[in-house]
Amino acid sequence: MTKAARFVAFFVAIVAGPADWLSTLLRFTRLQRASVISLFALVVFLAPHRLAAQTDCLACHGDKTMQDAAGHSISVDGDKFSASIHGSLQCNNCHADIKQYPHPDHVAKVDCKSCHADEASKLTSSVHSSSKEHPCTSCHGNAHEIFPKTDARSAVYPLNVPKTCGQCHSDGAMASKKGLPSVYPHYMDSIHGFALSKEGLLVAANCQSCHGSHGILSHKDPASPTYKSNIPKTCGTCHAKINDDYQAGAHGHAVASGNLKAPVCTDCHTAHAILQPTESEFRTQSTPICGSCHKDKLSTYRDTFHSQLGSLGGYVETARCWDCHGAHEIYPASDPRSPVSKANLVKTCGRCHTGANLSFVQYQPHANAHDRKLNPALFYVRLFMNLLLASVLTFFVIHTILWLIRSRFDQVRRKSANGGKDA
Amino acid sequence: MPELELEPTETEVKKEASGRFFNRFTREQRYLHAVLFSTFLGLAGTGLPLRFSESIWARGLAGAVGGFGAILFFHKFCALVLSVAFLIHVKEIFTRGIFRREKGIFWGATSMVANWKDAKDIFNHMRWMVGLGPKPEFERYAYWEKFDYWAVFWGMIVIGFSGYAMWFAPFFARFLPGWALNAALVIHSEEGLLAILFIFSIHFVNTHLRPDSFPMDMVIFTGVESEEEFRHKRPQEYARMIREGKLEQRLGTAPAAWFVTGAKVVGFTAIFIGLTLLVLTLTAYFR
């Protein structure tokens, strides 16, 4: 109360102190006097009272050690609160059930919805609908220290978003206890995570760039930006050119026509642990991904030198699927735009094999030596080699075993002739 | 049954030991074998991880030498060394056989070229193994030794040619059809596998591990063998030498103990590496 008293004394001094102020006032008409006085009264009433409402509460809640009966802190840092986005509000704008002092022991939970109705309604239909498990503060932080999302102090500032979501979506945290995958460490090691944490790139994709913020839906929900058929568009908000390429290609067409088996961005790049595509780790992990659908192509690729040399990581330059077929704008080989169409082969192979000519590109990167119809020459070459191997080894294994037995037999006989001592 | 006539016992052999050693291989031939087996081990050790690149040990082996780039480099290096050795050998043969008109290079008892006696020897040797006849008397090179030689000779041409075709694929594609490049890998890997399986099992046993030579036939390292060994293993050549009065010309000196020890270390290392690779190959093959 002392602060308020000082304020009143200060105003009395200003208004009543200098004589000419008073004489001027006395010379006014009644109406003038009334309006000036009521104007002052308004200023006097409004200005200190707004502050006084916070200060009244802070008189108690400013105490850092203040706790409720259950032992939870109910102290408020007045300085931080007044700096926060809600700093211009009075306490009972939110704590609406508090009308006077002293207030009841139990006060109602603040309902953010009363102002933030849009966000609240989006939240209700989202995966975070339970307000008990996911109160606003679980993402926005301390209710009395909320900053706008453009402010670096905000928990939902782009650079802080992953950490905020990671509180639950990380190893051993709340989400993993509920059977959800831990994604935070994957994201942080990804190219997006690096851009964000190492470069502080504000435009780097963070959690909410793809998942949204209040209206987050399960990836199984067709309305979700992470629903399979929506993913190209979601990634395309930043990677526009690649989305265009993708949409023009065979996979894009398939997905657009409702074939959800066709791959979208995340099938090859993964959702969270996205790697730089030139990294050896990415180059080695992606071939089996293509092969999960194109099984026969993977198995024939496995038989080639490209695969043998490149399958274990150290040698990353050897051709992988997309080195020849393209990555996003994949067309069938019959399409003249495809890098593996007949007209483009010399150029495509020539990217690695300097001097590749028309005969060179007759090489079949997916030849099947066990398919007589498709690759007759190769089939018979393999057959001949297999028969050669089998016959030579069979003959000599029998020959050698018989020889060993006979030699040992003779040796033992020779030795046993010597009284059996050397046998 | 004359074939079951007892051969002299060990003590009798020792009693008869003359202490004389006879030359079998020239220095050049021993060097050739050394280059051959060391590059072959290198080629096998670097080729197998490529052939079975999906297996766990391939990853380990590749990682140990610095990844697949290093493996391929080492493979090509060994291939070049072996190619040079092979060309030197071929040149030597033609020099001796054609320019110097040396006898017994292309035909005759001392030639590597197979003859009618070899066919008979195979038959009779196997009859002996099952106890149906006497042991045939071998000449300078027995049929399995000739087979070893020609298997390697053919193998080097086939594996070498297919290997170079893949190494310089765009160049070879100028005069080979495209499918030949596909075939090159099949041929290279199958023939390589055959060579590895053959050398590390059949050759090891036939030449080194069989009771007559166990644990290792040192003649390819020292170049000389004892008179007893000579007479026992190649009685026909021994008899021919005496008949022609050339036995004394073949007299060599006993190898120094340190040399034999060193050669044994090298030889056993090679056999150990070979057998290890054989086991790895078989596990990968029958995975």
C-alpha cells in the first residue's frame, strides 16, 4: 500500500503545490473546472490503478519462495512478467475468478481459450487435445514469461522449437513412454537440425514447419501435412523446385493418382534423420530403400560390380540407383527424358566412365545370369563357369581324399613294421 | 601283390641317407613361385571381400585396409605385379624353347605339356589309391603338377583378361560387345573362386600337406631335395638321370638352416592365410 500512498501524495503536491496552478483553476468557469478536475481524476485514477493491480498481487506473489499447499511455486517474477507479451495485462484478466483480496485458497485454472480461441479449437482436434497432458504452457513455457514467437526468449522461437518439442519427443521422455518414437536426437543430427543448431538458420525446417503447431494431426490423418500424399507438398513449401521435379516423375504421378505405395520424400530421405545426400551414409542406406519395392532390380544390381564395390560404404562413388535413374524426376527408361533412355545412356554412363561409347553402354547394370531368356549369352557363360568349377573341384576332392587315405595307410604300415613304435 | 610290398622303414631310409641334395627348381622358378603366391594371396584377400561384399568379414577386412577404395587399389597393384611376372615367364619359355632350341620345353619327359603317360598315370594312380594296382612311377612333373601349372596358366589369362576388361571397360568396349562386360565379372569372379578353392584346398594338400610331404614341401623354396625324396617321389626321372649319366650334374648343396627356417615361416604364413581365406569363402558361399 505504501507505493499507492506515495503516488497520491505526489499528485497532491503537483496539483495543489504551485499557487498559480490553483489561481488559474479558480479563474475557470464551473464547467471548465469540472472537466479539468475530472480529467485529472481520470488520469489519477487510471494510471496508478493499472500498475497497482499487478503490484497488489506481487506484494505477495513477488516472493520467490511462495508456495501453495501442495508445495508448487506460486511466485511470479514481476520484471519478467512485465517484459512478457502479457505484461500489459492485469493479473485478473487471466485469473478471472479473483475479484478481491484476500482471494480463496483455490483459484480456477487459467483458460487461455478466453482470448486464444482459434488456437484452442485447433488444439482440441489435434494429437495434443488433452489439455491436462498438454497444457499451453508445456510448449509456451512459464505462463508469466511468455514471449512472442519472434522473440529469441520464446520457447516457440524457431531456434527453440526442437528443444521444446524434444522435452517430450526424445529418448526416455514422455512420448517414448507412450510408445512414440524418439525423434529429437534424429532431428538434431539431420541436415535440418544442423542448419538450425549450428548455423542458427531461422528458415531451416523445425518441427512445426512440417507438423504445424496447434493443429498437429497424426500422419495417418489425410488432413495432416505429414500424411503420405501430402508430404511432397509439405516439403515443397521450401524445396519447391524438387517438388516440381518429383511431381513430374513416375513416383509423383503414382502418388498423385492415389498409389500410396510409391515413395514420397520421407521414404528415401527419412522424416527426421535427413542426411546430406552426398554423404556416404546416405548413399549406402538408400539403395535398399529403392530395393524394398524394386526387389528384382536390387537383386540383379547386387550381382554387379557397382554393388560389390559400393555396398560397404568405404567406396561411395560407385553408381547407386539414382545416379543413373535420377532422384526426383524418375521416368521410365522408355521416356526420352530419362537418363537411362537409349539416347541418354552414353552421356549418363559417361559421367563416371570417361570414354563410354555405344558399345560400352550395352552393358546391362541389371543383368540376370540365371535368366536364359533375358540374358542368354551371360546365362551360358555362367553355366559353363559353374560346371567347370564343380567338375574340377569334384574330381580333385575325390582324388585327393583317396590319395590321402592311401598314403596314410602306407605310412602307417611302414611305421608299424618298425615294431609299431612310430605308428 | 607286388603293390603292397613294403617300402623301406624310416630308420632304413635314414640308414640309406646319402646326404646328397639334387636341384629341382632354378632360382628364377622359385622367385616366380614366390611372386605368384604372394600376389595371389593379395588378390584373393582383396578379391574375396568384393565377391562376398555382403558378408560381415568383408566389411571388417575392407575397414582394416582403409575401405573399398584401398582394397581395389591393392587388388590392381597385385594384378599388375602378377601380370608382369606372367609375361616374364612366357618370354622365358619362348626364349628357351624357340630361340635357344632347348629340348624338353614343349614336349618330352621334362615338358609341362601333357602326354600319353600322364593319362595312364591318372588312371594307374587312382587304381593304386583304391588298391587295384602298383603305384605309377612319376617323371619330372607328375600329372597333378602339370594340372596345377596349366590351371594357373589358364586362370591368369582368363582372370587377367576379364579383370583388365573391367578395369579399362570403355577401352575394351571398342571391340567387345556390351554383354561381354557383364560376362567379364561372372568369369572373373567364378574363375577366381575356382582358383582360390583349388589352390587353398587341392594344391595345399596335394603338394604340401599329404603324408609324403607333410607339413610342407620345401623344394619350391630351397630349390633342392634330398636324394631319397627324389627317388621316392620321381623314380622314373631318377632312373633316367642315372641312365643318361646326368645325376651328378644335378647335384646341389644342402640349404642353410636359417634359410629353411625363414622359408618355413613364409610358407606356413602363406598356408595359414590361404586356409583362413578358404574358411571365409566357404562360410560366405554356404551362408
